[in-house]
Amino acid sequence: MWMTATPEPAVELKGIVKRFPGVVANRDVCLKVQRGHVHAVVGENGAGKSTLMKILYGMQRPDEGEIRINGAPVTFRSPSDAIAAGIGMVHQHFMLADNFTVLENVILGSEPRQAGTVIDFSAARKRIREISDAYGLGVNPDSLVESLGVGDRQRVEILKVLYRGAKILILDEPTAVLVPQEVEELFASLRGLVREGHTVLFISHKLDEVLSVADEITVIRRGTTVETVNPGQTTARRLAELMVGSELPVPELRESTVTDVVALAVEGLTVRTPEGRPIVDDVSFEIRKGEVLGIAGVEGNGQAELVEAIMGIRPAAGTIRLSDTDITGWTTRRRRVSGVGHIPEDRHRHGLLLEAPLWENRILGHQTEKPNAKGPWIDRSGARKDTARIVDEYDVRTPGIDVHASALSGGNQQKLIVGREMSGDPVVLIASHPTRGVDVGAQAAIWDHLRAARARGLAVLLISADLDELIGMSDTLKVICGGRIVRAVDPHNVTPEELGSAMTGAGGEA
Amino acid sequence: MISRFNVRSAALTLVAPVLAIVLAVGITTVVLLVSGDEPLETFGYMVDYGFQPRTMVLTLNLATTYYFSALAVAIGFRMNLFNIGVDGQYRLAALIAAAVGGAVTLPAPLHVTLTVLVAVLVGACWAGLAGLLKATRGVSEVISTIMLNVIATGLGAWLLHTDRLAVAVSGSNNIGTKPIGPSGQVPGLHLIAGTEVKVYGFVVVAALAGIGFHFMLNSTRFGFDLRATGRSESAAVASGVNVKKMIVGTMVLSGAVAGLVGMPQLLGASYSYSLDFPTGLGFTGIAIALLGRNNPLGIAFGALLWSFLTNSASILDVHQISKEIVIIMQGVIVLSVVVAYELVRRYRKSAEQRRVGQELAATAEPVKG
Amino acid sequence: MRRDQFLRLAAVVLAGALATSACGGAENTDSAKGDPSQPAKPQGAKIGLAYDIGGRGDQSFNDAAARGLDQAKTEFGATANELEASPGETEAQKEERLRLLATGGFNPVIAVGFAYSKPVAKVAQEFPNVKFALVDDEAAKGPNISNLLFAEHEGSFLVGAAAALKSKKNSIGFVGGVQVPLIAKFEAGFAAGAKHIKPDIKIQTKYLTQPPDFSGFNDPAKGKTAAEGMFDGGADVVYQAAGGSGGGVFTAAKAANAFAIGVDSDQALTADASVKDVIITSMLKKVDVAVYTFLKGFASNSVTAGSTIYDLKVGGVDYSVTGGKVDDIKAQLDELKQKIISGEIKVPDKTTG
């Protein structure tokens, strides 16, 4: 392994600046990637990671700065220049033809010719097998792509890049589409690659993964490189703080605000599939004013159906009482008007009209309420004014309230939804994954708002896959499994590990 | 900033139809060259003829009819409901309204109101059937409205018989409902100078219907729920919209407007529903609604354009130029407009995301620096 | 070229408008009658012809009108412009078609089909110097309108009688294209003729479509299905009054080894060669004769306004003998024909019940 001994880095970026009209996407970016390393680049969404990688792959040209590959300065006019220099890119969204075989996909665009005309399939097949075996990719060249799983497809993409002779691989958010098992397999493949002298640039914002696979980590924030750290000498928390440039928020509730007044009472709630199998099975609980009730559980154990039943979206047996009123037979709208707010699990499907402006999204779910409506009429100016208030109070980053919701980042969309559901003083808030897919800044803001509303007497049903959030933000914690509430856990005396095993049914009684 | 957004988006909205028309003219030119006709001359005939006062009135009159039809379709489209049944709805509505209007004599405003009301009710009920079927049994409105069209045809034929609603006209092989008396007729308007021909009085009603449509969509809770359901049914359900009620309500409204389709012709020209009452207007409405992007102003332009083209078929025929050219043009316009709108929509979406990103980054810069 | 065209058109329109306003008064009938200011010129007349839906080539009565026109064109050296209606169009569009012909200097103008009734009535008033002919309608009256009508029921009576005489199973059928009063006239005459021969004969009746669906005049598949049903139901002679759908009736008759009766033209001559032998006779509706006669009258400046009824008496309707399949009963049929002409037999023109 004499290669690792050479001081010459495989990739070196010096003082890269990239301006778009009216905005600087990258400033003073400096990055050194040692040959034979997995080098991670982390940063929040929109920090400039993608632009940087596009520059390195020849899709964008920098306005200033220098790119050196193996010590030699280069200028890329297009991705083909980058490929010629031994750089390959695996995109987040696969670019494979479904009805072609692996072999056909791999050679597409660089077909080996026999005597310049006929495609030499057997030679290609042989090389693909060689590459697959050398790096432990386990790809069969004759499989049809449409028959492959996501992890296999990703390996085909990697193989495609290697087939074209890449020595330096850029992987853009490769784990975003994978399940944990597949992530492990991917990391094994990456280790195989670096062992053979390849260099991997790994773009991600999942800090745990980065820490487990990378040899070096560079943090990028607001378009510039902040620091390069060694994973052995840092923590996920420290990385996250570097990413946001400030201290991380902690999910915690300082003093109890729980009162004696029951705001929401659910009794014997049962939801069945069309076949009659119960998905939510005889669930009962009470949430008092000022209390946050957390529901922990592995996803798909009835949480979504429970929420829909409480919101009146899905028919259910049992009774639901809001304060002292039986609302079991009420429509969704009547429940909402009576003070039940809802932060839906899937904001794109259930929380927003993506192709409608923000101020119309402010009205959604509150069509009949002030300030959105006056009698049967929509109060345009009232809604617009209140949207501006939410944008301001909840720090929704947007140039205006007339842009479509689809133009905002996920975190800003979520802040808009939270702001909307907190408006009009709800009595109960059903919050499903309120901070999922949200950057840390927005996460802190959402927690702050939840705490403040709780202090004012809001009752919250919190469903989350983030165990830290569940433990830190709940006054009471219950575990759901197979549609049943299987046990209660004291959030003050439980670790995420204990809670995790409780969710899977393992572990003793608390 | 907001106004800049709006100016851009207005400009983009115009790009698609203009592109489509340019493409249509281009393809038609090729077709004309192949068939051996002089394209410039042909377009010249169409334009010259189209801008004569008399033709302008004819265009406006036909466009009035088209407008109601497209509006009826657009109401459904806005909620992703495909009301293919406008054709059957207006035919049945016009027939029954004509029979009622012909059977009574009332003071003028009352007589007209009664006839129109009957038409609106019949149209609403007929479309409401499809709405009910979808809401209660989950039957696709596409299928049910097509079937209701066929049933309307059969029912209409049965009703339009001298034993029932029709009377024979002496000396004619035509039969129709008893003509509506002068008190039930809607007088025409002298809107265009240079011709004796009058514009249907219903043009005013059409304009009001367009304004009402815009108002309903944008200023009422019903309209908001309708648009929300059209954009994302799942989000609408979560927001508390009763989608089943909306389906029935929207179909009823669509059918009510469909009931008006036959009124300009019935109350402004023929005064009777006879064997040769115009058919197929409901399908033309679908094309025009697409052309006008379900927007009341867009539909108005679409209806005028369509009507202009339909009318210009006459002058082409006179000059021995195959009048099917017009159908080719209409077809190409619809096809290319659909494609162009989709392209513009995508472009607009990515442009907006880019713009938002840039503006946010630009404002973030001083904070950091 | 374009400019010239425009100016010409504009001038014509202007002239038309002036004429309209000048004759707008109630007393326009006198000036229009006879009209000495514009003697008809037989040589080189410009004939305008407006067809109903289908136009030239429909193998039905539009085509019959076209034959009359063609004959007149060669005989009188006239030129013609033929326009055609579109499906589902409005009266205003029909009106505009006639108006364009009139403003374009076409005279006379012939409108084929009852749907032109109101448009002709209106446009004829605007152009008192233009002669109009209207086929199949006499509701539109005017000093310059000639209504060309046919006694379809009389002709149908004869073929009804022929069907009854030829039927061995004592069962016959009638296929109508679209259920409109005009076709009901065919049915009424046919049934009366058949019952005249055999009062107990079984008659099956089927209309292919109901208005406003006029596809029944142009859908051979529907005609075939309907006729097949009748042959299966025991009929052995079927009369079709279904325009372009008639071909299907003939095909079905051929397959069932039965007989069929044609309509409008002598279909033993015009139908597809493979089915000619099943057509025992046709009810001739001589639209061509009517159109030709009108044009001839125009050429000799002797056009009369008002209705001309083309009935059995003047040979406007008749039955055909091509193929010799009714030679054996010709004497009987001719006797019936004479009785109708003399008025001894009154043929109903409406179906009962």
C-alpha cells in the first residue's frame, strides 16, 4: 500500500467560488481528499454540497479557484472530461433503464465493439463479472434491472462508474433510499473499493452513518467548508453543531404543566381493515391539558390509523371525547373547528397543497375559521395577513407568501404546517413526526413552539420515530405494538435503548 | 417581489397557447402544401372572412354556446372530475326546457326565467346522478356520464315524439317542441356595427357565468374546497373536506351550467327543440376547457378561437379548400396546448424553486458575512 | 390576390346588405316575382348546392341530388359549387352556408334536406333575386323558393305489396335508418301495401338510431345486425330505408338466403356486385329527377315557386324492375299503381299507433 504513503491527495479543491445570479453558492471551498479514503462531506440541505460535487464532476464550472486531481491542475468543461480524469458519480436518483439487463445498462453509452460494429457482449459480461467479484458487489450481469431491489440497483450504478474506469467515486446521498440492512451492504462495498485503491467522496447529512464509514469528514455550511475532522475525535452532536454553526437544541420539558382537566379521552378505539382484522385494537388513553402523551412504536403498528381515527378520517369503533363532549360521530371538519389540530405524518400527501401558494395552504384545514373565512366566503386578506404572521413567527424561510408550497424546503414546509395548526388556540394537537426531515434549526423552533403551547394548556398527542424526541418531549409515554397499547414507560427514567427494545416487544416490564 | 412573480407567471401563461397556435399554423401549412393549396391564401380567406362584421357576430354567438359547455367541463376538471356527460345533460335540458317554455305564456322576464330554470335543474339532476353514483357506489364518473349520454339520447328520442313533447310542423319533415312564444324569447343585441345580425342576448349571461365561476372558485369556501380536492384529495380529506359531498355538489353545479349550453340557441334562434338541434357541443367543451386551462378568461379566448375556426370552415368550403383543415387545426391546437402547458408548468415549478433558493441565499449572505 | 378576393367579397356583402335593407319592407314579394331585372342565363349558370350531412358520396339521397346536378351541368354547361353540412352544426351555420353561396353569385341555390327549412326561408328573403330549391320540405315558403317533395309512402306501398307477394313465410321486415317522421312515411306506405295484399302478414320494424344520433343513416354494421334479427325471426323479405346502412341489410339478406328491397336509387344497379342478386326491387325516390327538372326550369326561365310533389303520377317515385325478379307480379303492382294514381287507393303517410 505505497499509495497511501504519497502525500499527493487524490482530489484537491482550492478557493473554489461559484456564483449564480444574485447568490454565491460556494465560497472559499478548500477540500483535500486522500487517495484510498472514504471522505464524507456533510452539511444541511442547501448548504452547497451538491453544487460543489457538480463542480467536481464537470457539470458546473467554478468562477474562481483550482481543482487538482492527483496533484495536477485540471479544467472540466463537461462530465466527460471528469470521467476521462477518472471521476465517476453515482446520483441519488438512479439512471437505469428498467427493461434492460444489468449488462445492457452498464455498457449503455460505452459499448465495446468487435471490429468496430458488433457489440461484444461476451467481453463486456466478462469485465462486469471481474469488477463485481473484485469489489464484492455481487452483481449478475444478466439480471433484468426491473427485477432488482434498490440496493442492487445502486450497486449496478457503482459498477457502471467503475466500468468506465473511475478511480474517484462521488456518491450523492447514497443511503437516502436504502433500508438499514442495505446501508450495511453498501458500506461493505465502499470498504472494498478503498481497499483496492479507489477514493470515495460520500455526501450525506446522516451523521451516524458518516461517523461509521468515513476516514475523514468535511463539514460545509452556507456554501463554505468549515472544518475537516477525524471521525475518531468527534461526535454526532459536535458534527451537527458544526453544520448549523450553533449549539444543538435538546428535546426536554423543564417543569410539568400537566393539569387535572382531561382534554382528550379515547376509549376502546378499534380500527379494522376491510377484511376485519384490527389495526388499532381497543386503544384507550387520556390526555390532560398541558400534557404531552408520547406514543412509541415501530412504524406500521397502528399509529397512522390511530391518528386518522381520532381525526375522523377513518371510521372506528369506540368513543372519543373532547373535553366533555362525545365527538365520535363528528366529521373531520367539525373536530378541527372544535380545536383539534393535526400535524400529519406525510406533509406532502396530507398536509399541503404543493401547487398552491403559501397563503392558500394557511387556509387548508381551517377553511371555516377566522381569519380565513367570513361566513361562506374566503377572507383573502385575512388569510394573507395571518400567513405573513406565521411566516414571521415560525421563521418560515420564503421570499413571500405567494410562492408555491412545493418551492420551500421540507423544514420550512413543516414550520408552516406547525404554525398553521398552532393558530386559533387548539385544545388538542395531534402531532405525527413533527420534526421528521427537518434541519436542526427548524427542529429547535418546533420544539420551542410545542413547549410554549403546552405551557398554555395544550394537550398533545406526540407520535415520533425519533426516540430522543419522544423521551425528551413527553410527559407520559406509551408503547404501541400490533395496534395495542402494550405498556406505559416513564420518560424520565428511560434510555433510547430501553425504549427501542420495549417497542420491539423485547425487554422486561417497566 | 410579488408583482414580479405575477408578471412572469402571466407571461408564462400566455406562452403555451401562443406556442400551440404557432405550431398549429405550421402543421396546417404543411398539410395545405401537401394537398396543393396555397397556405397564405387560405389563411387570408379565413382572416378576411373572420373579421367581417357578420362573421364576427356568428363567431360570438357560437362562442357563447361553447363557453357554457367549456365552463361546465371546467368546473368538474377543477376537482379532477371528468364530466364527459355535458353533451347529454344539455340536450336533455334543452328539450325539456323547450317543452315547458313552449307550453306556457307568462310575462317576459318570468317566462325566460322559468325556461332557463328548468334547463338548469334538468342538467343538474342528470349530472347529479353521476355524482351520486360516484359518491355512494364508487362508479367512475367517466363511465357513468358516457352511459348517461346514451340514455339521454334514448330518452330524448322517446320524448321528442308527436305523442309526447313534440308537435309536427305542417309541410316539414322536421318535428320539434311547440315553439316558445315571443314572451319567452331572449332578444338579440346590436353589439357589432355594420351588420343586421344580432348577438345572442345570452352573451351577457355567459359573461356573468364566467365571472360567477371565477368568484365561486376564488372567493368561496366551496370553491376553496373544490380546488383543494382537485389538487390533492388526500390533503383535502385530512383538512376536513367531505369529498363525497363535494363530488355530488360539483357534478350538480357542472350539470347546472351544462343546462345552459342549449339556451342561446333555443331562446335566441330556434325557439324550439327539433330534430336538427345542434349536438356534440359537450365534447367541444372538453377541448375548449383544456385550451383555456379551466380558467374563465382562458376559456373565453378558447371559445372565440374555436368558434372562429369552426365558422371559417364555411369560407374554405366555398373556395373549394377542404374544410377538414379546420378540424386538423383544432386538433393540433388542443394537443400542442396540453403539451405546452405541461412544459411550462414544469419549467415554472423548477424556476420558482431556483428563485426561492437564490433569494433566500442572497438574504442569508449578509447575516453570515 | 388576397386583396382582390377581399374586395370582391366585401362588395358582394355590401350589395347583399343593401338588397336586404331595400327589400326589408313587407312589399318585397311583388318585386321578387318573375324578376325581369335578372333574366336567368341558361348557359354558364353558377349553381350552388348545399348538402345535408354526408354530402356527395353517401350512396343515398345526397348522391341522388348530385346525379341530377351532374346531368344539368353537362346539359346546360353550368358550373357548380357544392358545400356540405357538418355533424351537429347549428341553424346559423346552415344559414351562413346558403348566404355565402348567394353572396358568391351562385344562382340558383339548392338545399338538400329538411334541416335547411328555416335557413332557406330566411336567406331567400334576403336574396329575392336568387332562386332557391328545397328538397323534402314545404314549411319554408317564399316567392323564390321551390319546394321539391316526394310521395315516399306511395312508392313504399308498391314495394310493400311486392314484399308481401314474394314472401313465402308470410313475414317481412322494415329497417329504418333514423326514427324521424320522414322515414316513418316509408314505413307507413310499406306496411299499408303489404297489408293490402295479405292483411294478416307479420311485419317487423326496426329503426337503427334515434335522433339526435343520425348515424343510423351511415352504419352498415347496425343495418346488418337489425336485418339478421329479422331473418332469424322468420322474415324473408326486408325493406331498408336506411341510406348508407342499407348495404348491411343486403349482406344479411344474402347470408340468410332471403330477399331485400332497396331505396332511393335503383340499388340492383348501384349496390355492391356481390349482393345485387338479393335485391328484388327498389323504391325509387327520384331526387335526381327533381333537381334536374328544377335546373331545367331555371335554364328555361320557367321555375315555379311553391311545392312540387313528385308522386307516382308524375313518376317522382316508383319501383324498379332491374334484375327481373318482380316480373311475375309486375301486372299486379302496376294495377295497384294505377289505383293509387286514380285515387282509388289512399296511401297513409303516417304510421298508426
